[in-house]
Amino acid sequence: MRLSRYRLPLFIIASLLLGLLWLTLISSKAPSSPEPRSQGQVSLQGENAQMSQRLQVQGQGHLKANAIELAAKALEHEAKNNKDLNLNLSLRWHFDDIILTLQSQASDKNSAQALLQQLADNLSLSPQGRAQLMTLFDRYRAYAMALARIKPSNLSMDYVDINAATALLSQAHELQLQYFNEAEIAAFFEQDNNYDRQALARVEIRQDSSLSDIQKQQLLAHHISQLPPQAFDAIAPSLDAAVIASVLDKDPESAPQINAEHSAQMALWSPEVQQRVASSREQNQAWRTKVEAYSAFSRQLSAEKYQQKELQQLTENYLAQHFSANEIKRLRVFIAHPELLTH
């Protein structure tokens, strides 16, 4: 009984061994003494070999194309994330945004590092560029703190001390030289430095007591006309507002005098500004006419000796017919201060 239990497995093992031996013999004989094949079999074998070769070539081509594509993507990724730090005014604004963010929340050194890492990712900086970004931000932040210490806490909007302002700009420039090299100063501060120098030159002209008003206006207009387009665009809104206010303060009938005083500045006006001046003049003249008409009506009522109640009723009726609620409030100011009609 025990032998019968092992006969079947031994038989199977023996059969497998014999089969393997037979296959080995067949394969060893095939190269040395191939069996004769028919012409159809040879042709079919040739076609299969050619197809196999074509498939192999195509496969190698696909592998080569994939390898080239992967290499190109790797180079592109490396180039994209391997940029040098570009110094420009936009980078300074990014630094200002980071400083404001750090000031507006409970932040620490890790917060600054995280914001700078995000900026470096956005700029696709190389490792060297990232290191430059970190050190440059540290210097810029230290410069901003040092600059805040030398700036006066209370600046006058009515009068600028030329000497004090010049000294302040000189100190600021010394700080720039202390914290930055020439390329960094040119990228970060050249525009502001030029603007400050030009603004001081205009203030100096305005405060020169040896010049007449007309001479001041001519010098200012010449100075402004020499500004580069970017600097002119920066002051154009305030220039237009100042000139418009100055012109509108004059009586329209004194146009020759106005033209004499402001001819140089008027030459700088854009068509839009000229239209605003004309529109404002028309509105001011229309308002003067309404106020003067009311004043004449009021004088006429007073001359006719109306009773107080009747006088009040007639006045209210006139106001309701000719003025809006807001205009009535404005009218009361002009009646209380008639000198406003001359400005």
C-alpha cells in the first residue's frame, strides 16, 4: 500500500525528465541538421523573419523617440528652473509686498522663508538664484528699516525746506550705497531718485523769491518739458489739477492775463484736460448766473416791502423753481460769503 501511494508521482517525474531530454536532443539537432522544408515553408519563415525584424526596428524607433522626448523634457525642466535672478523694479515691489504681508500678520523667520521660496518658484530660479534672492531680500529689509529711522515723522504739506529735503535725499542715497551695489541701486531706486531730484528742482523754483510769477511758470514749464515720458506721466495728474485750479480761480474775462501767466503750462495740456477746463468754466459761469439772479430777485423783494411771511413764501417758491436741494445748501454758503463769486 505504501508503494502504491508513491508510484504515480514517480511515474510523472520520470515522464517529465524523459520529455525534457527529448526536447534537448531535438533542439541540439536543429541547427546542425535541419529537416528539409518545402518552398512554402521557407517563404513563410522568411516573411515571419522580416516581419519580426520590422517590428524590432519599429520598437527600437519608438524607444529612441521616447528617450529623446524624455531627454528634451528633462532639459526643458532644468532650463525652466535654472534662471538667474533678474534685477528690476518689479522685484523690489515683490519685496515690498512680502514685507507688508509679514507686518500684517504674526510672522517669524520661517514665514519670510516660505514667502521667498514661493517667489523663487514663481521666478523659476536656479539654486544660485534662490540664494541671491534670500540675501538680497535681507539687505532690502534692513535698508527699509534704516530708511524709516531717518525719515521725519511729520512732513509739512504746505512748505518744503529745501536744505532739509536735500540732506534727507543725501542720507537715503548713502544708505543705498551701504546696502546695495550699483546694479541693484539702478534697478531698485533709479526711478525714485530721479523723481525726487526733479521734484526738489521744481520746489526750488517755486520758492525762489527773486523770480516773478510769470518767470516761475516759464521755468517750471521748461523743466517739465525736459522730463522723460515716464517722469512726466508720474506728475501729469497733479500738474493738470494745479493748472486747472489756477485757471478756474481767475475771472474768465481776464483771459489775456491768464494766457500770459500760464501759456507755457497750457501748451502741455492734453485735449481731455482742455475739455475739462472748458466744461468747468461753463459750469462755474452758469452757477454765477443763477446766484446773481437770485440776489437780484432777493433785492427786488426787499425793495417792495413785503410782509415777512409773504417774503419767505415767495423766496421758497423761487428756490424750489430754480434750485435743487443741494444747490440751495450751496447757495446759502455763497450768500453768506459773496466773495466766493469772484474766485
